Amino acid sequence: MRPALLLAALPSLLISQEAVTTLKDQKALAVTIYNDNLALVKDTREVRLPKGESRLAFQEVSAQIRPETALLRNLTHPKDFWVAEQNFDFDLLTPQKLLEKYVGEKVTVISARPKAAGPGTDEIREEATVLATNNGTVLQFADRIETSAPGRIAFPKVPGNLRARPTLVISLNSGADREQKLELSYLTGGLSWRADYVANLAPDEKTLDLSGWVTLTNQSGAAYPNATLQLVAGDVNRAQQRPERVYEMAGMAAKAAPAAPRMAEESLFEYHLYTLDRPTTLAVNQTKQVALLSASAVPVRKEYLLQGQPYYYSGSYGDLGDKQKVAVFVAFDNKESSRLGMPLPKGIIRVYKRDSAGRAQFVGEDNVDHTPKNELVRLKLGEAFDVTARRKQTDYKSLGRQGKFGFVHESAYEIELKNAKKEAITVSVLEPLPGDWEMLQNSQPFAKESAGTARFSVTVPAEGSAKLTYRVRVKW
């Protein structure tokens, strides 16, 4: 019978044979996890199938499987093998679910009553019909109706539509009666990964040691023992889906292991694929870490930045405040010459530095986006404590209209930078200048970084101060 004819005939077929496969039959397992709570599972099992039509209960699949993506392949005897229908049974067996399935059916209620004469109790068995289970149980006995069970309830069997664990039930046709290797692949939610990095700054802050870890979280409702693990870094487009069933599960943090060799990396379409060099087990409700990369003595640059605002140049503001924040950044190049040169998945880089007693102290963290090799990694770690700035507007003129420009403003500013450190530093002053602008006077050289940005580099002596003054005309 051809697949289309079999599918049409299924409602009238009574298929009594159901083969069951569990993790005990598993021969291989591969899991590819994407950034956005999505994974591809390839589960290979050896199952004995009868020849002809039968049903296969593929147990212990993910509770968040997307059934429409499931694909079953026969690797041993593909001839005359086809799938006609598949159903995902996620209505799992619990005492309450079992009771609900028996609404309108008869059950046995077992209770204990004191013996009429002497100590002890007699076991009493009564037949009752389950009338309702909403906000309690309603049972109809031969002579009465009870709103709660007077004893324990015995059921004759488990209904066929209740499963002890998530199960994909597949109606199929096999061309042979023998042991066969079947590969089930499917997409699932509940599996995710992210990159976490730890950087240790050297005492002179000129180099750092970088360790990368992959943090894996399994909230899919299934375990993945001894799986070949691959990770895809990149922004994979996904069609909009209706909200999926969510299982609330608590993860347990795993302790970081000593650094291991970096994961193998390769290009995949417009993404990057990372492969763990050994099988690993993802247990249910588990968070674990595996090593991604390790690099030592990576050259690093430290930068102090004072950031201006475009509105400074459109009105009279006077004193803009004492002790403006000066941000602190560190930057390094993701190049082989810097002992890196590996595409870095997006994640958080946490930076530490040892104190005078040799204890590592946390000094800041920042997000890093997917970063290809040969690109700059720049991290904002915080605001400088010993470096402050005072900015004031020393002059302002509104020059009215000029030609096509509706507003023309001329502003003069003085920025005083103070350094309480015992060594000289350089502060970058980044001024976003709107419209058509012209620098009229400046006490320090500047670079025009873009159409609307001027950058000054100001050297501030140890335990001293420095001033930057400039006048700019802005046309809107």
C-alpha cells in the first residue's frame, strides 16, 4: 500500500502492534544548540520492527519538541519504509490526570473499616463511577454520592492516551521484520547556551589572560546522555511561532572545571559552528559549563573617555557640573598576533585583577557581540574613581539664520580634567557635534572621527590637572 493510501485508510485500521523504544536502545545522540532557545536533536536507536504497518512509541524525547519538525529515517532498511502519521503525547501520567481520564468510568475505592468484633480493620472494596474532578472528586456509589474518596482509588488500567514520559507515537510501514537503526531528528525548545568569559588583568594592566566558557542550560524535560555536542553562534532567522508550552524548571549551577583545549571551530553558512571534542551528558534541569577557549598574555589597552552630548551646542547652559564621570575601557584585538584570532560568540566578559595580597578582585564586566577574528573587542568596565572632569560653557551666541540654515550657534567650552593617580594618564574627550560644524579655536589638537564627532586626546599629569578649551560654530 502506498503512503498516501495508507494515510487515508488509517482511521479504519486497527493497529494493535506497538513497538516501544527508550534510551536503552540508543546507539548515538547528537545535539546542536543555537543561541535563541533552540536545538536540533538527532537520536539514533536500534529497534525491532515487524514487517508491514505498526506503531512505534519513541519515548524520552524532549518535552518541548516541535512535532512538526520531526523526521524519522531508517538507516538499515530504507526500502518500503515510510511514516504515515505521528502524534506527540505530552499528556503525562499523574494521579490527577489519571483520575480526569476516568470521568464517566468505573473505579474501585478501597477503604479500611474497624472490625465488628475484635481489634484490626477489614478492607472494603466498592465500585464507583467518577462523576467529576473539578475542584475535588465526585464519586457515585450504588447507594450514595461522595464528594471525596473515602479511601484509595484503584484503576483497572492506564488509558492509552496517557504516557509516563513525553512520547512521539509514529504510525509507519516497515519493509522487513528485523532489528533496524532509526534516526529521529527534531527541533526543540528548552535547550540554550551562552558564552561567558573570564579575563585576568596583569599587574601592569598591559596584558590579560582570557578564558572562555560555554554555559549550557537544559530545561527541555529530557536528558541527553553521552551526546555529541555542537553549538551554532550567529543570529539565525526563525519564523514567528505561537507561544510554546513552557515548563518551569530550576537549573543548578555547575562548578567551572580547569581550562581545557579550545573547541573546534568552523564556518557554517553565515554562522560559526563549535564542536566539543568529547561526548557530554546534559541532564534534566541542569546548567553546566564546558571550556571554549583559553589565551594568555593578550595585549590590552586602557582608555579613559569623557563623553559629551549634542544638546550642549544648541543653547546657553553655563556650568554643566563638577565631577562629571570619566568612563574606563579596556580593548584588545581578536587577532592571531594577539594570541587569539578565533570567532568569539556573544556573551559577557568579566574582568578581574589581583590585589596586593594576590587575591583576584572583580573590576567590571561588559557584553560582547558576536565578534569575528581580526576585530576589536572594547569593554566598558566602569567609571574612574581618581579621574574627574568639570565642564562649563564660557560663551554662547545665537547668530540667527544664515542661508539654508535655520539656526546658527556659537559655543565656547572649558573642560578641566583632574587626575589623583600617581601616574600620568590620557583622557579621550569625545564631542558629538550636530549639523554643519566648524572648530574655530582649540587649545588641544582634535581628530574629526566622523561627520558629527570630534575627539581630543588630553594628557593629564600625575596628581595634577589639565584644561581643554575650544570654540565651535554649529549650523542646523
